[in-house]
Amino acid sequence: MKKIVLSTLVLAGLTVTSCNNDDNVADNASAAEYLPAKMSLTIDEESNGYDFMYDAQNRLVKVTETADVDTGSFKFSSNTTYSFEYTGNEISKVVETDYTNFNGSETNANTVYTFAKSGNTITLNYSRTSNGETSEGSESIQINNQGYLLNTEWEVYTYNAAGNLTELAGDDYRTVYEYDTKNGFLKNIKTPRWVMDYFLDFESFYVNNATKVSYTDDESPEDNEEYNVTYEYNVANYPTKMMISGSIMTIQYNK
């Protein structure tokens, strides 16, 4: 069973305060300049962060995700880097480098993904090396004509007319999303959307931003839960803070 309620981005919490009451946000000439550069979250003894780098076409070339937890008796840190390569308009390679340290025990892993596309079917081939051992495999996924992820071998994605993900369903669980009408903070990134969904779990921030997330699990109903996500926005109606249950994720843009 794979449980997805919110990505690491939203494992914080937020209360909505908007700087602009205009719910109908129109694109403008400067909109493409709003690209997330850094995201950070601190909850008690835990801190998490993302750093984003882009090419001249506003496509991701590198994303670094860090996490640190120190309770005194329990220490954990991780650093995951995704590097993206393109051939023309298509993604050609993703390299994932992982480092974890659990109470002094270190693990290093490197995974190289390449892709073969036939119509709306994409085959991901991977080679993973971890602590000297190498494994290889492949997986097929389906996308639609807009490049949205429709299904993997484990999950099915459903969207509304605006392009927001409304449901993510596995065999025995599902996550349902509701949205604001402001600009999604990932809106201007030109990397194919299925790539970010598959590798980064950024499913619910492309067009607008998720304001409510409901998770139900048929096998483990005690895990059922619901989150309300609230935001503060800048003058262009892009979120600068996300809040859930008092925890705050800050978003910095390159403008």
C-alpha cells in the first residue's frame, strides 16, 4: 500500500491570508518570471527544504531535497538530488542521487533513468547502484496529450477541466483534492508535468493550489485523514506561505 496525502511540500500546515481578493487570476507578461527557487519547512526538531535550478527555457535542471531530524536519541538526515537532461522538448535522462544517515549509518545510492516514448505510453528504464550493488528494471506509464500523468503501475490520476488533479487512487486507497483559484506555484515550470509528478510528487500545485486534501484507506480506515491547507499570497497571487495545523512552508521565487 502506498499512502499519499500530501507531498513533503505540504506536510507542514497553513492558514489562508490573501493579499488580493481577486479570485480570477489572469496570466500576464511577467508571470513566467515567477519560478520557485527555494522552499523551507521547520517542524519542531525537523527541517526540510527544496532548491530549484532552471535552464533558459524555465525547465528544471536540478532539484535538491534535504531533510534533517534530531530529537537527541534519534538522528536522521537525507539529501536527494534530481538532475534533468533534455533532447529537444523531451526529457531524455534523470539522475537521482540519494544520501541518508540514520543514527550514524550511511547509505548512498545513484539511479539513472532513461525513457522511450510511443504515443502516450512512456517506458522508464532504470539502473540503480546502492552501496556497491546494482539493479535494473523498467516501468510503463500513461500520459495524456497535455503531458499529464494518467496512470502508473500502482495509481490512477483524475483531473478536472482546469487541469487540477482531483483524485489519486490506488487499489485500496484514494486521495481527493480541492483547490483555490490563485496561481499554482509550479505554474510556470516548463518541465513535462508527468516528470514532476512521477519523480517529485508535486501533483497538486500546477494550475491552482490544493486547499483541502482527503485521504481514505479501505484496508486501514484508522489512517483516514483530512487536511485544510491555507496560504498567503504575493501581489501576483502566487503563494508565499503554506500552512497546515500551525506549521509553515515558505516559498521563495526567483523574482
